[in-house]
Amino acid sequence: MRALVKAKAEPGIWMERVPVPEIGPNDVLIKVRKSAICGTDVHIYTWDEWAQKTVPVPLVTGHEFVGEVVDVGQAVSEYRVGQRVSGEGHIVCGHCRNCRAGRGHLCRNTLGVGVNRPGSFAEYLSLPQHNVVAIPDDVPDEIAAIFDPLGNAVHTALSFDLVGEDVLVTGAGPIGIMGALVAQAVGARKVVITDINPVRLALARKLGVHHVVDASAEKLADVMDEEHMKEGFDVGLEMSGSAIAFRDMIEVMNNGGKIAILGIAPTAFEIDWNKVIFKMLTLKGIYGREMFETWYKMIALVQGPLDVSGLITHRIGIDDYRDGFEAMRDGSAGKVVMDW
Ligand code: NAD
Ligand code: ZN
């Protein structure tokens, strides 16, 4: 089969021929229809320090996908050939304390599809049945193809009660914008999103986020005045990985505020911990999706009030993958969905 392979320990990803993955008794073989590019894939493409430490070479990359079941192992009873599916890209061990307590997203032995084991930029993907998620007929392929990042946004946004709350989202990348739209869909009072990239700010405005702020030009204190917010934000969703954005967020949180942190900073950074203490803030780190509550709620949201289709800015054929990676790299894309 054809697949996008991280074939060499140097910048780039290459289209190669590789064997179709074999399936074990508990696995499902999926023919991939569409696969989207994640920021993680861009790190693997550029071969930064994190990728060099993490990714074994050669490896088939990619983990955001939708496809169709074409074969199932002997022990698989829940899925059948022809079914349309996506799936959870974090493979958990099943025997650590958290897994056995039903908290798979906290597994300390998590392996990533397309990061530690073969991924979805391929004609076929093998996935344990536990990780497969059936897609209802009324959810379009291209939306199911971005369930992985949408799940990150839903997990982060639904970490705290948002009904009637004032929410600050730092970073209007695809996941930040999704998080803001989720907050609006579930009944937040005010939703403010910040970024410093004009393309991202324009995309957030186009998708209808209530208040879009250029953090390089406006102060959040002034935004609070404009919004008649006297006390501060109740909930923060950190989606930028920027130390500056995180410090700004802490500054404008109300006492007792809650912050869910998804953004990954390139290097360690300092914050004023006394502000966290005297404001009595709650901080929660988020990695991936909750298995499988996030999937359940995300599917309900896209079947209901949440429309994220406007985030897909590039729909391309797999042979144009280099253009897709380039658009991701220069910040001009929302989501790039590739057709197999
Ligand atoms: P992205 O890089 O496309 O978006 C980040 C945005 O933050 C960019 O638009 C950037 O311009 C903006 N930004 C940079 N500095 C800023 C500042 N000072 N103030 C406001 N905005 C600023 O990333 P994404 O795909 O939307 O993902 C969001 C973040 O979540 C990234 O840091 C990513 O690495 C991380 N991530 C984490 C997980 C996880 O499981 N924890 C999973 C996926 C992605
Ligand atoms: Zn585990």
C-alpha cells in the first residue's frame, strides 16, 4: 500500500510503498478515506528535538482519520466490514492502575498512533477494537476526520462548568477556535479568544467567536472594560503554548478561576505562583481525549449545536501532501484534510 513515511532521521516525510498492516485477533483493519494533518505531524516533518527523541524511524505517520472497516480479527464482535469509523489515537495498556479504574486517558503507558506505532497517512490502518469509534450516518467524513483535535478541544473546554461563565481562550489555532465554539455552544456568557497571527484572528472572527482579540495590540484589561466585566474571567482555556499568553491569562482570572491547559510550550517557563495562590486558581493539564466520554460528548455536539466545518481551510488530495504541510507550517491553514 502507499503511505506517508518518516523514512529518514532528517526533515521531510516521504510517500513510499509499505506492506498492509497485519491484524491480530483484537484488531480492526480500516481503509482510510480521509486523514488530517496535526501540529504533531508538522513537528515530525520538521524533525525537531521532540520528534528526534520520540519517533522511531521508519514509521508511517498520521493519526487524525476516518475510514471504513475492511477486516476484523477473530475476537472482534462490535465492528463489521463496511462500517464507517474513526478512532482514538492513544493506545493504552489496560493493566496500570488508572486503566483498571476505567480512567484510560490517564494511562502512564500510552502509545500514540503515527507517533510510536504505524499511523493513518496510509491506505490501511490497524487499530485495537477498543480504540475504534463508530461514526453515525449524519456526521460527514471530513468532520469525523478531525475528531482527534476536536476531542482535545472538547476535553479541555468541558473540564469545568461553562454555563453562564466568562471564558478566556488564549490561542486561536484550530483547537483554540474549536474550544471557543464549544464554550459558546454549551452556554458560556462571554467568550474571548486571543491570538497574534492575523490569519488566525480572521478565521476566529469568520467562525463567529464572540470577541476576538489581537494580543499583540490590545490589553485584556481593556477588553474586560469593553465587555463590562468588573471582576475577571471564570474559566481559562490555554490553547497557545505561549508563556506570555499564560501569564496574561493568570493576570485577568477572577478569584477562584479555573484554567485548563492544553497548549504545549516549547521550553519550560516561569509564572508568578503567588498569583495562583492568592487568587486560589485551579490549574488542570490536559493530554488527549477522555476515553471515551469525550468522544460521546463530541459526537453529540456536532450532531447538535456545534458547527466546526468552517475550520477546514484546505481539502487536498494525498499526492499534494507537501502543500498541506507547508500551509500548516506557515500558519495560513486551519485544518488540512487529505483525501486518499
Ligand atoms: P497552533 O499552533 O495551530 O495554535 C496555537 C496558536 O497560538 C497560534 O495561532 C499562535 O499564533 C497562537 N499564539 C502564539 N502566541 C500567542 C500569544 N502570545 N497569545 C495568543 N496566542 C498566541 O496549535 P493547535 O493545533 O491549535 O493546538 C493548540 C495547542 O495545543 C498547541 O500548543 C499544541 O501543541 C497543543 N496540543 C496539545 C495536545 C495535548 O494533548 N495536550 C494535543 C494537541 C495539541
Ligand atoms: Zn494503562
